[in-house]
Amino acid sequence: MEALVRPIGSIETPYKKLNECPRNIEPNGPVCKLVISKDLIDGLYGLSVGQDILILYWFDNVDRNILQKHSKKTGEFSGVFALRSQNRPNPIGAAIVKIESIENESIYVKGLDCLSGTPLLDIKPAKFSEINR
Amino acid sequence: MEALVRPIGSIETPYKKLNECPRNIEPNGPVCKLVISKDLIDGLYGLSVGQDILILYWFDNVDRNILQKHSKKTGEFSGVFALRSQNRPNPIGAAIVKIESIENESIYVKGLDCLSGTPLLDIKPAKFSEINR
């Protein structure tokens, strides 16, 4: 089985280069914009300001064959499934963020850690809240 | 941009038909098994029993063109990005579950809501905990 993912839009952040990206989501970080494709706008109906959403996005240009590496955070040697590294067989990022505002085709959130232009794959109402680790 | 996802393994649950699947993750539900492909086992190194993991999986045979529908939970009419419906442009499921045990190439967890045989896309250490909604 193989399946195709297609972006539902893209993410605008202040980061143009990988070394500018913060290592983690920053709840009070800079404002970022989720720009939804015009033909999918109807899918946003029912989302509201203040709501927590789980977003999934796609890390482009990473190494999908790496299986183990040293954690940037702890230095420990681990498998990629025990790390949040972008380099993984299916490089899908996940973040829970609060909707700051909704304007036209865009949702504004804070503190994402990815490059500007990152393809957005999905938005779901969150069932989870962040815990300290 | 389009990208290919390839399963890293598959999920064994007690559910053979869609109408048997619970509507949500059940923290004390039946034991389910994440079977990892033999060539990716090294990626598990560092995961441990008791740890919360975020798993991503792929809903096969769904309608990726639906943009709005009635919530099965509340009856409300909503966009798919405001729902956890399986029918969505990129049908990726997300669940946070605790590792009950690890044996050979398999991770045992509890209470997943998907069909047996569902393709598994990713395992990440969780940064989030479930909240009541």
C-alpha cells in the first residue's frame, strides 16, 4: 500500500531557513498563518477562535531513510519513532495550537516550528492538550 | 506538491467491520497491536513501556472529497476540518495511547478505534495528553 497526500494549503511562518526554526512549538511565539486552498474553504465551517486544533504538515526535503540518530535535545541515541525529528519514514509534523483569529481563507495561530511554505495536510479539532515534556 | 506515504507497519484491532469500531479512542478498551515492518525495527529503539505515544494511521476506502457533513456525535453540520471524521482530504488518523508492552516487532496499546489491518504511518513520543472533549 502507498497513498498520496495532497496539501490542503500552506503554512506561513517567519522562518526562511532551517536553522532559524525553533526546536519546538512555542505557545507564545510569533504569529503564523494557515492559508487554506480556495476550493477547500468549506471544510473550515464550524472552527472558532480560541479553539485548540491539531494540525498535520509535511516536512519537505528530509531524509526518510534515517532510522536512528542522536537527539538534538538530549544527545541520546534513539530510534526515529522515539524522537520528534523531521527525518523519518513519513515526515509528517503534528502540532496542537490555539486559533487566534480566522480571516477569509486563513487561520492565525502562534509559535509553529516549521519553514514558511510548509505544506499543510490536515486540521482537526484537538482532543489533546500539551503536557510538559 | 504531492507526496507518497508508505506504511511503517499495520494495526491489529478486534474490529473487522466499520460498524464495529468505537467512535473514539477508549483508554481502557481492548488491547491492540502495532506491528512494525521488520526493516524499520531499529526506529523503535528508545521507546519504553508506560510512555505515551502519538500514532498516525491511514484510513483506507474513505471519501476524500467530502468537505462538510453532520457530526455523528452532535448532529451539527460542520466542515470536515472541524470534525474528526475519517472522510477528509488527507485521511490520516491521530491517537495518543500508552505503551502497554513491547514484544519483538510489536507494540501493544489499548482502545484504538480503527479497523484491523489499518496501515500505520508514524509513531512519535507524545507531547500532549488527552483532554475531555
